[in-house]
Amino acid sequence: MATDRDTVLEAAVGVLSRRPTAHMDEIARAAGISRATLHRLFPGREALIRDVGRLGLERFAAALDTAAIEDGDTEAALRRLVDASVPDAMLCAFLAGENQLYDHDDINDLWEVQIARLHALFLRGQQQGVFRIELSAAWLSEAFFDLVAGIGWAIQDGRLAPREAAFSLAELFLGGALRRPSTPAPTAPIPVGPTHSTSDRKPETDTP
Amino acid sequence: MATDRDTVLEAAVGVLSRRPTAHMDEIARAAGISRATLHRLFPGREALIRDVGRLGLERFAAALDTAAIEDGDTEAALRRLVDASVPDAMLCAFLAGENQLYDHDDINDLWEVQIARLHALFLRGQQQGVFRIELSAAWLSEAFFDLVAGIGWAIQDGRLAPREAAFSLAELFLGGALRRPSTPAPTAPIPVGPTHSTSDRKPETDTP
DNA sequence: TAATTTTGAGACATCTGTGTCTCACTTCGT
DNA sequence: ACGAAGTGAGACACAGATGTCTCAAAATTA
């Protein structure tokens, strides 16, 4: 009995994240309501998936808030973000797979705001000398979200125990994103820019 | 003019990886052919996306082959795999998003074989002391594929330069997957099992 | 209990995408 | 140049999903 809108949306995610083309029939059954009631709650399929996307973005924004990613040490902030976003990993998985959502301006704006916050976190961490600067903040943002989505898929399909999720995500991602402890972080901020640093491979001009 | 089947499939990926619900009309236009010819090449939409999935899996299998992941040092093998799989990252992105493909037994079998090979690579690397044992080989396999898919999406949307792709993937993933150089790898294989090692957090019994 | 509201089940029209066909045109090979 | 094969554009019927409606049953409230 899920008469609440948000409850229905969460049930819808469980179906849509695995089968994006699921019919309204299946979604209604997954939510434990009839197709008629589903149509009473949401004007149509379009509105339903749009609201699912909006819910996902709101949850992710809330995770960024509760993690207080703008404050304090960036590594600690990222660890908080992992803990805060893993419970909603399935929503993120849906967002990652449903690129079509971003045709709507409001959804797209909401998305860009959150990604910008994530980007700022990594940029700040790089300036603090916490995160590696050979990897662009944009790529770090993208990869982090991809891994959150991967966590969501893996949990949903039973390939990953929910209890291990946060640990697995944090250890793998931070291992790749943090500067090696052997190179101690300087006290002064590091200039982050087009400089290509100690990488053994240097990306040159783009040529497909 | 893409009359060749594989050429059409590659063009189809470009559309389907972003919009899985794209109509036959769009796919045909993306391939530069008419809808009639598209139907002449593939019996129907079902067969088309099935063949796209099959192509993706064959490419990934070929990448595993050319990387010779079964031979030699596991870190070097993984670096070779990165280089070999990045060119087909968009195919992998399609595979990651299209869970519906795995209803077909042949596709599912092909998938499981490749994942098993990936899993074996990580397990071997863990036994060699190259990869961390706090992260399960299953999660490493999954996360690696997720990141390859993320690379594909990022390249397609122009958020990541193709030249930086292999470097970004290798550095981020290996950073998280490799054992810290500070803990030197022993010469004898490490027993990999249910033992929970030096992790500061211990996953206990599953409770949703 | 009675009245009001909400829900479920089914029927229905509509619409969109798919699959098939035909025909004129282009391209290739001889 | 001629014939053969392939292609593109369009028309068409069909199938399936969507959206709307009605009515009976259930749940809520007074």
C-alpha cells in the first residue's frame, strides 16, 4: 500500500533502474497499487520518470548537504559523502542510465548544480594537496558518480552486500583519488592549472 | 553510406548508448541509411540491439585476449587491458546500461565468461600480492567495468578527451586497486579467503 | 452505522512505433 | 549501354502501450 507519492517513486526506481522500458503496468504492480491510481498520482509516464529523476537529484543534493562537502578537510568530506550517498545509490544508478532526463531544463539545471558542487569539492581538495592533480576534477566527479551508480546496480542485483558498499566505494575511489602519503601534502595551496605534472604519460593534442 | 553490418552497429551504439529508447528511425539516420535498409540488415529492433550487445561483448572479449590478461604480471596485464578496452568504451557503456540484454541466454553466457575472466585476473593479482585483498575481486571487476562505461559516456558527451581516457582510467582505478607500495608484496602467494584483513571497518552480517 | 472518499478492475479509444510492402531511382558490373 | 542488384521514400496494417472513463468494492471519517 504505497499511496504516498514518494513511496511510489521509490518503488518505481526499483523497476526502472533495471528495466528503463518497463510498462506502467509493472511499475504499478511494483508499487502495490493499480494502474488507475498510478495515473491519478502522476499525469502520465513522462511526468512519472521526470519526478523519479527529480527525487534522485534531490536525494543526492541532500547527501551533499548532510555531508557538508564545502566544509573542512576534503578527504573527510568525501568520506562523509560516501556514507550519505550510498543509501540512495539506486537513485543515482537511475540518473546515470537515464540521460534522456536532461532534456528538461529544470532537471538539467538541478543536475549541473550538484555536479558543480562535486567538482568544487575535488578542486578544493587538489588545491589543498589532498587529491591528485594529474586527474582532472571533472573526471574525478564523473568517476565518483559512476561508482556510486555501480554500487546501486550491484546492490540491487545482489552482487554486493549493502554493508560492504560504503567501504568498497570509499576505499577504491579514495585510493585512486588521494595523493600518495609518500608525497606529503605541502602547507601552501598548490596551483592547479594546465600544468602537466609528474605523470609518466602526457596527454597531448586531441586527435581521434 | 554504411551498408556494412558492423558499421551500422557502431553507428547504432552512438545513439543507443545515450538514448536506449531511440526509434529505428533515428538509428537509421545515424547510420546514414534508410529505415528500409536497416530492416533489411536486421530482422527487427530486437535483433538489432541484440547484435549490438553481442558486438560489444565480442569486442570486450577481444580486448581481454589482446591484453593477454591471463599472462604475466597482473598490474601490467591490467594496464594492457585498459589500453585495449578504452577504444571500445562506448560499447561497454551500452552493455552497462542495457541490463535487458541478459535475458537472452547466449548473450548472458558470453557476458559471464568475460566477467569470470576479469574476476580471475583480480583474484590472481590478489594472490600475487599486487591487488588489495580488502576489496573483493567481484567488486573490483564490477567497478572496473563501470569505470570503462563511464569513460565511454564521458568521451561521447565530450566531457573527456579521448587521449586522456586511458591514463585517467588506469591511474584512478589502479590507485584504488593496487596494494600500497609501502607494504611490499611478499614473494609467496597470499592466502585469499574469508579472512578480514587490516581494514579499519569490518563488514558483518547482512541486514538491510 | 451511514456518508464520503479512495481504490481496483475492466473496458475503451487513441496514438505511436514497428514490420512489410511497393515502386522509382541510383549504382554497380558486364 | 544494358541489365541486375541494392537503396530510399512512402504507404499501409498491425500490435502494444498509454491515457481516460465507469462502476463496484473497500477504506476512511463522522
